[in-house]
Amino acid sequence: MHDAVIVGAGPVGGALALALADADLDIVALDARAAGGTMRGNRSLALSHGARLIFERLAVWPHLAAMPGAVTPIREIDISQAGGFGVTRLNAEEQGLPALGYVVSYRALQAAIDDALARTRIHIRFGVTAASVDGSPADVGIALAGDAGAPLRARLAVVADGTGTAVAGIAREQRDYRQVALIAKVGMQHPHDGVAFERFTPEGPMALLPEGDHYGLVWTMTAEKAEAMLAASDDRFLAVLAHQFGARVTGFASVADRRTFPLRLEFARSTVATRTVVIGNAAQALHPIAGQGFNLGVRDAYELSRSIIQTPRDALGSATMLAAFAARRRTDRYAGIAFTHGLTKLFATDAAVVRWPRGMALTLLDAVPPMKKAFTRAMLFGLS
Ligand SMILES: Cc1cc2nc3c(=O)[nH]c(=O)nc-3n(C[C@H](O)[C@H](O)[C@H](O)COP(=O)(O)OP(=O)(O)OC[C@H]3O[C@@H](n4cnc5c(N)ncnc54)[C@H](O)[C@@H]3O)c2cc1C
């Protein structure tokens, strides 16, 4: 019997495996993807300064930062709303930080984690898909799809598969925002200088994140409008985009890689079941408005590694251990979910009654340094 089986060695499961590399434990990780590949395309992840510190501790950051174009620091975030007053700028220098956050290539991060894992004694089984995870008081069984072999047995199963679908017995809450995110790469006539833009429009929030030599665009809209924007010519697309940003951002030059995905909030009501815990996107998938989702997942992984290391082998996966872990993560997790969902509510509606206080909020945020600092800290580290 293994001490722990990690289902999914993506950025979150991989970070957990790395954090456990020096522990005297028998740990196996499975990933459905082939060695060296990803199944998630090359999306851009918004990484907080806190998440960077975790990847530094895991010795992933230096390799990642050395990869050309893999990491782009965000020096400043300009937050505004279309058709209303109130603008605020969050600045790294004011916070005494090297950067407010980072835009990181998913593929590069995964490669850096895989390389780091290859130097440890943790066994990763690539190309192996968990079909189901079923806990009992004695142990947990992980059935493998296809001809990958007999089910694995462990004291603890950690599910970091990005969806949580493999696990029985974890109830999930879902909220469909009835909007989609249109993402694209946008070239500019001038360098981005590390400045990110977040803009709240009547149709929903949009963001421009500095990424290598271009901006990564995240634009929320209805599915119908997204269809039209996907089909629009580049010139038409850039004209509508420029109109949305008004005078705040000018100089849009090119657009590439337009794609959409539906926006929903989905989270496990409880992250633990018998001898099983879910972390990362399997535990909570958030609206990208505040860039909190991935960072919460990284903190899940790091905190779980602490909990596993502090637990005697015989007690791994016990109800007591899992309840203590769930309690330890509760505040950060619910604060991240509520903060993100609250922002979507505050900023995704255009009722004049909301637009005015929203402008006040942005103006106040800019005028009152401690509040601005608190908001920045929330965006950077999470809310616990
Ligand atoms: C469409 C989409 C777009 C996104 N865009 C952004 C963005 O622009 N910026 C941002 O910050 N965040 C974005 N996110 C969120 C971000 O991708 C996640 O926060 C992050 O990927 C979570 O990492 P994870 O390791 O928990 O899950 P994942 O990245 O999903 O990794 C899960 C891993 O588990 C493996 N796996 C899956 N099922 C099984 C199984 N049954 N058995 C074995 N292995 C399995 C997969 O191969 C994968 O390697 C987006 C999410 C989605 C869904």
C-alpha cells in the first residue's frame, strides 16, 4: 500500500509532489497526459507574489525565470470602469515588492515542475488515467482506466485532476455566470512596460495582462457576442476592443489566438471524503476576474504538504487529519471564492445605482493608502 497517490500532476498536483519529495514516504503520482506534454494548451496563469515564493521554495522558480518569455512581471495594475468615474493604480514599488504578480506560461511552468520532479525520487506515471477514487475506512482504491493495471491502494488519495470528476462522494456547488471569457493575444504599437489593465464594462470585466512582447486579453461577454467577435476580422475586433478601453489604452496593433471558454464558479462543498482530499481546480474553479484561482490551488498544495509531513504515517488519510486540513484551508478558500464572486456581482452589473458607489470605491481605493494596500495584498496573497 502506498502512503499517498496524487491523481493529476498538473501545476497543483506537481507542486504538492515536489513539496513532498524529501519526505520519507511512498508516494506515486499519476497523470493522464504523456510525459513532456500538457492537455491544457498554453493558457497564461496569473501568479501572485505569494505563489512565486512557494515556487521559489520548491526550486522551480529559477528554472522558470530562466526560460525565455516564460515569466512576465506585472509592475502596475490600472483599474478603471467604462462610462464611470474612478480609476486606481496599484503599484509594486508602493508595496515594496519586485512585482505585483506574474503572468506565467502554463506550458513553461509545467515543464519546469516536470524537470524538477524528474530530479526527485517521486514516481510519476504518465499516460495513466484514474477512472475512480473510492475510499473506505481501511484504505482508498484508485482504479486505472484502460490496461494500466490493477487498482492502486493508498492511505490517502489527493485528487488534483482539475475537475474532481474521478472522486465519488464530493458534492459540488455550481454557478453559471452565463458569460464566456474570450481570450486572445494582442500586439501593441508600444511596449507594455509591465502595466496590466483591468476594466469594468457594462458587459463584464476585461483584462490586459502583459505577457512577453504582447498582452494576454481576457474579455467577458455573452456567448452570442463572443461568437460574433470570434468571427470578426482582425481590424473589426481591434476597433471594438479599442472602443471598450477608450482613452485608458491606445495603440492596439494585432490580434491572434482568439478562443473562448464558459465562465462558471464551481467548488466542492467539502474538500475531503473518506481517505481522499481534492485540491486546486478540482476543489474550486473560479471566475478569472481577480486572478485568485490558480494561487488558491498552489496554497492548497503547499498547506497539504505541511499537513502530510506533520502527520504520523499511520494517521495519513485519517478523518482527523483530513478534518484538520479542511479547517486550516477554510478561511482562505471561502474568502477567495467570496471575494471573486463578490467582485463579479459588484462589477458585472451596470445598474446606475451600483456604478456610482463602484466609482467611489475605486476613487477611495486610490486616495486611501491603507485600503489600497489591503486590496493589493488581497490580490497578491489571498485573503487569509
Ligand atoms: C479554459 C480555462 C482557461 C483558464 N484560463 C486561465 C487564465 O487565463 N489565467 C489563470 O490564471 N487561470 C486560468 N485558468 C485556471 C487555471 O488553468 C487553473 O487554476 C490551473 O490549471 C489549476 O491547476 P490544477 O493543477 O489544479 O489543474 P489542471 O491544470 O487542470 O491539471 C490537472 C492535471 O491532471 C491531469 N488529469 C486530469 N484528469 C486525470 C485523471 N483522471 N487521471 C490522471 N490525471 C488526470 C491532467 O492531465 C493535468 O495535468 C483557466 C482554466 C480553464 C478551465
